[in-house]
Amino acid sequence: MQATPLAAPAGAPSRKKGLELDNDLDAECPTRKRTRSQSQPLLPPCLLPLSPTPAPDPVPAVATASRLGPYILLEPEEGGRAYRALHCPTGTEYTCKVYPAPEALAVQEPYARLPRHEHVARPAEVLVGTQFLYAFFERSHGDMHSLVRRRRRLPEPEAAVLFRQMAAAVAHCHQHGLVLRDLKLRRFVFTNCERTKLVLENLEDACVLTGPDDSLWDKHACPAYVGPEILSSRASYSGKAADVWSLGVALFTMLAGHYPFQDSEPVLLFGKIRRGAFALPEGLSAPARCLVRCLLRREPADRLTATGILLHPWLREDPRPPAPSRSHLREADQVVPDGLGPEEAEEEEGDKDVGLYG
């Protein structure tokens, strides 16, 4: 068994991959990301020597389980490239992400670049076999998308506390030369059962920048969260500004319970995104409305930076959310509404707050 430290040798290639935009639509992002290879085994074979028989505590037998060093891989999770895993010596559960071995350097490079941060998850252990790399992450307690689906919309104090953590994770990555890409609510997961602490789930889509220029050329995004500049005919776009747009979509959805731009037809959806006109829900405070507008600006240069988001008045006071009621925890899962919200506002509506913070 080979346990690899999270470090990449100098000269490891940057992960600037070109992927086609996924045009399917669904409550979040219709289909899971395509795997890096054309075919992916339902359960990767054990390519490492078995660990010594762990002591005394018995492990429940699972018919489909596969042994991997000190871990047992159990059933696959949604998407087919992540598995529930059990660490035999301690009985601790993990989520195991599986990648083709040739991508080992690219997978580990973002973690080698990025200092530790409380809101960015890191693998607890990485094992490398002859064909696959296995990264073991701590188990989460659900994700932001599921919370919004269940709650429909979040009260501003609760949304502010959670969004601050999301923005802090993105700002930390940007400050250290990582563009995250494909940001969405589902990528932020809870680390506690009370669902008050968030981390960015992983860095598997991150692009490592080689200098101050954050220009990207690939069209890699989820339709509901894609920025207008990615849909334009421009040859390149600012990766950091595209991340900020995606954060704006996430914040709008947390506060409204539906996406700012929606349509069952991709062509119509992308037309609305290009126009950049949206209607804010009634009842939002002026600071909350201002922050949404500062993030969902059509021109990338006019948006706040991720670091600037943390200075916005809506987030500076760090309000404490009320504890979620048990009725919320027992509610049936409700899908983020698919229907359109209020009809598109006048384009000038989105440009009223011309100042940095309105």
C-alpha cells in the first residue's frame, strides 16, 4: 500500500481542461459531471495489497464490498465515482473519490498549492494503485442544494452566516491562485449535523493559475450557474469573475428559493443569462439586494471580488441564525421550483446600485 502526501512536484501540469457545456437542465445541474475517462468501473478493483487484519472490532459484511488497504469500499454514491468507505481500524466512515491514476498529479496539485482553510475540505488520506487514485474525505451531513430544496428559501440571518463561509472558501482559493469553476450549491457540504458549518467539498475542478492572469478558455460550467461572458463569443474570460457570478446565483437561490435565470429550453435560458435581467424577490433587505446585484453584473469587471464580498455590509455583522426547527428537519424533500419567478425586470433595475456597496 502506498500512501501519498498531498504535494505535487514542480512542473506538474495545470488542470486547464476543455469540456463542452452541459445543456441538460434539472433542479441543480441535470447530469453529474462526465467522468474523466470514457468508461468507469462500477466498483474499482482493489489494486493495493491488503492491510493486516485489523483487530477486534468486527466490520459488517457487505456483499458488494471491496477491500482497499485499511478501508472497505461499500456502495457507490450518486454519480458512480464516489463510494461510502469504512476505515476498519477505527470504524470511521469516509467518502472515497476515485480518479484514474494518470491524473494523480493533477488531482493533488490544487491541494499542494492551497494552505489549509477551515472552509475547504482536504483528503484525510490518498492511496495510489496502478490504475486508480483513491482520495478519502470525511463524511458530510448533506449539502447546500439539498437544504435549499427542503427549506425553499432561507431567512436572511441564516443565509448570511452560510454564504459568508462559502465566500470565504472561494476568496481563500482565489488568493492562492486557484479558480474553482463549476461552482454551485451542491459543492458546499455541511460538516456538522446541525448544518451550520460549511466546507467546499473538494478541488477536483480547480484550475491552478501560473501567474496573475486568470484568463480561461474552456467552457466548463453548470447551465444554471454559467456567467454571460462564458456564453459570449469572447475567446477567453476571467475565471475568478466567473466564480463570483456563480456565487451570486447561489446567493439568489438561497434567498429566493429558485434560480435567477430559468427556462426548460437551454437556448432560452442562455438568452436570459446573456441579458442579465432578473427580478429580486419581495421582502429582501436593501443590503441583501445590493449584494446580489453586485455579484450578478453582466460585465465581469464590475463584479465584486471574492475578497470584497466579505467586506460587504450584509456580511460584516456576522448575524447568528436561529436554530433550525425540527419541523424543517422532518419536511419532505422539496425540489427547487422549476417554474419561472417574477417576469424579468427592466435591465436598469439590475444597475441601480452603481457604487461598490450601493
